Amino acid sequence: MSDDTVHQIKERLSIVDVVMPYVKLTKSGKYYKGLSPFTKEKTASFFVSPDRGLYHCFSSGKGGDMFTFIEEMEGVDFRGALHTLAEKAGVVVVKEAHGARDLREKVYAALTDANAYFQKQYETHPEVFAYLESRAVKKETAEAWMVGFAPDSWRGLSEHLQSIGHAESVLLDAGLIKRPESNEQPAVSNEQSATSNQQTASSNLPKQAARPYDRFRNRIMFPIHDTSGRVVGFSGRAFGSGDALGAKYLNSPETSVFNKSRLLYGLHAAKEGIRKYGFAILVEGQFDLLMAHQAGYTNAMALSGTAFTKEHALLIRRYSQNLLIAFDGDRAGIAAAGRAAQVSLPEGLNVKIASFPPGEDPADIIKRDPEAWKLSIKQALPVVDFYLSTIKNSGFDERRFKLEVSRVVLPYIPLIENAIDRAHFTERVASALSVPLRAVEIELEKITKTTSSQRSASSNQRTETHSIQTVSAVYEPFLSRSDTLERLLFGVSKSLEGGEHASLSEHITKALERLLGSERMKEMQSSKDEARVAVIEGDLFLETHEKTLDKAALVDELLGDFEKELLRTKYREATALLREAEKRNDAAEVERLVGEISVLAKTL
């Protein structure tokens, strides 16, 4: 089952051919659209791009290529989807020779030996432990979690594993090595790179330069286990600094044993803690998890750079119905917590969210003040109360406060499975807004009847004379406005790449790097899921405004809106930090923040 088989299938089949038997599609510009096969809806929110070979369902958040679609619709794994599509395309799938050792067991063995290799390398690189120590990670914690290190070598792991009997094909299947992209020319070996530059080496030895090379290089390695405790993949954090490092975090690709939508980092070690304490704590990253366990919170697990899915929620529900989300205190963390709650509530989970100061994550807080972490966990609020509090503390005027509550908070209530709970939080919102209960109930009835995609359909039909208020092609109440603008701008830049407006694409990219920083740009570019949604939104937005002759003015308006929204976010975050500083009686910090807020207020 080689990459060539997948290529042949994609050459013979269009994604439209694959989706059509399941979804009634109608042409809509460059896209096809239809009713979601994953949710009940009356207005189409399911989009298919024949050019890009992708689909995305905005009502459920699911998307991918033709293989992902068949996996979802038929409930099969990648191999099952491969066989289904191969039969449809008339492509022969070559099976393994009879009597061959089961590939999955070979992959498990390779991953186990890779983990041992990374741990051995960690022992010989004291600078890595020094870094962990600077993050307050204790030696015994690193050892308990099998933290390792992938040295800065193109084929160190590959050569070691092959020397002890692992076939190159198995290492490819395990996601430990990869073939060079068409624009990549990795060095042939460390010795060659020491004596000649990469370009010379690759031009002299083109065949060898095309050999697969290690996926993880110069990274702190965190092994990912399944619930049985077997190593199924890795997450590698870039070690050092500089653009050459690539994405800050790099995860194993999907393999026969690793499905990121069905795994949570650290769950194998948190199962007993979850049962013992009666709830699960969900954090965002590896360092957050290690520090939580180090602080005694053995019921913590992490997403490890993946989106939270229904499968994750069902996995947690096996051990407890109570989920506490402890994400970063910045706007991205707050929005991500909301999306995780959005997925969890319909699955019967009781969701609380912990609040942290802006700019701090659980690892930072535990390092600075373990008692502050404990208090945050103790004072975590149910999702509706959390967002009521967050919006109340954002400094909005009364009218904007009510509109934000209606936009952000109300959509959570219909997702709550328990009717008594729903009634309780409906009353909570009415009380917070000082409006009659019936007014909130009427708005909830509208939300129940009108899907988010219906709102997007309405906004897509707006003419050019309307001010760009809802610029996202799809309305998502669980995204903040700045998140929506960020994703749309990134999508527009990707949509304009390589065409007559390529310079405009470059202009957007530079502006986003200035406003967000290069690290956030790398995160967006390296996330296939994020890029897929963004590019579809970008395409749809540009189609909606295709009659606009001055695309540059349109882009500048979006960028202006985004910059203002970022300033508003900074203002709200500074205000929240000011309250924290006042509680601590930190006079110097209060003075600094008052000055910062004054400058921001004048700018706004």
C-alpha cells in the first residue's frame, strides 16, 4: 500500500466523485456545497473544493481529503478507505506477502526502539536537561515521561534503527523518517555536510540525496502513548532558536497506530488519577502536562497540538463525566477552550474552564506559584459562567456586553445535554443581562432553529456596499472576532498565492508576521487542519467580493479591522492584569499597566 497507490487513486477520482454518493452537491462558484452529512441542518455548510481535493464541514468542523471522508462515512481506518477508493478507481492494491509479520507490530517495535534511542541521546546532551531545568521540570519527571532528544542529524535515527534490523519501509510507515519534498535537498550525511555545503552534496549525489531522512531533528522528544501504554508516536519541540528550526512543535503523522483525533497525550498515566479525583484536567501542551503531574495533579492530560474532537470527548467519558479545561490565558487559549467545550457538552460531559492571567499558561503558573495554579483549578467555572465572567471583565459598555453574551455565551446552552442544567444556565444569563427570562428563551429558540451555516449563507450574500462587519465566510460564535479575522486574512493570503495578486498575498503575510510574530505564522502554516479551513474561507470571501476591482483596498480594510481588534484585545488583557496587580498590591506593576492602558486607550 504505497504512496504510489494513493497517487493513482487521486489521479483517477475527483473528490466530488467520492462525496456525491453521500451528499447532494450543487455548484457554487469554484466550490460545490451541500447539507452536512455529519449534522442535521437546513442550509448548506458543507463545502467541497475540486481544485484542492478537499472538503470542509463548517457545522461540525470536520474536513480533509477523499480518504478522510470515506473514513468518516464508512467508519473505517485509512486502510479500509484505501481499499474502498481503490476499488472505485480500478486501482489494484498490492498486499503484503503471505506470512509476513504484521505491519502494526513492526511499527510498534520500531517506535519503541526509536524512543530508547531518543532517551539515550538525551542522556548525552546535558544542555537539553539544562533547558528542562530552566522550565522547572525535575529530572525524575523527565525520566518518568521518557523525555528524549533527537540530535541535529539528518539520518542518525534511521541508520541506528536499520542497523538493528528495522526495514526502511517500516520506518516510513511509523512516521519516523520521510522522503524529501521536491524542493528539499537534505544533506547526505553529517560527514558530507561538514566538508561541503548542502547544495554541492545534493548535486554530486542526487540519488543518495533523495533517500528518506529523519523526520525529527534537533528536538526535545515527548513519546505519545495509547491507553495501553504503547508508544504510538512522538511530539518534538524545536530546541534552540532560528527560522531553520521550522514549527515550534512537530508531531508524528497519521499512521496505522497513530490517530491524533483519538489520542490524548498522557491519558495512559492519567486514567487512575481521573477515577480517583472524579474529573479530568485537559491542558494544551507537553510542558503544561508535565508540570501539572509534577504538582500532584495526576488526572491531567494534553491535546499536544491537535484540535479537540468528539472522539476525544468520548474517550474522556469512559473515565469521568467531568472535564476541567485549563488552557492558556490568552485569547487563543480562551477561544480554544470554547471550541473544546462546544464538542464536549453534547457528549454529556460537564465542562468547567479555569481562568489564568493573560499571557500565562499552566506551566508558567505552576513554576511561578503552585498555589495560584491550585486556586485556579479550585475556582474553575462552568462554561457559561466562565464566558459571562470573561465578557464582563472585558470592559465593554452595557449594549456591547449584552450583544457579546448573545453571540458568545448563548450558543453553549442548547448544547448542554441535561434539561435541568439548560434551564439553570438560561436563568443565569437572564440574570446577568437583567432581562426577562422569556427574552433569553426566544433567542435560544432562534439559535436552535438557525444553524451557524444559515448565518454564514446570509452574510455571504451581502453586497459590496455593506461595511465588513462579519468578514468570515462562515459565522462561528465560538471564535473571537480577532481569531476570525486572523484566519480569514491567512486564508486570503493563501488563496492569492501564485496568481495575478501574488504581491498582495505577500503583503498580507508580512503584515500578519508583524502583527502576530513569526512563531504564530509558522504554527498556522504547519497546521494542515488550520490551513484547510482558512484557504476555503479565503476562497469563499474572494468569490463574494469578486466584483471589487480594488483588492488592495479590501485587504487593507481587513488588516485595519484586525489591527484594531488586536489593540482592543491588548486593552482588555492589560485591564485584567491591572486587577491582578492591584490584588497583589504590586505598585510598580500597577503604574506600568496604567501607563500601557492609557497609551492603548488613546490609540483606540
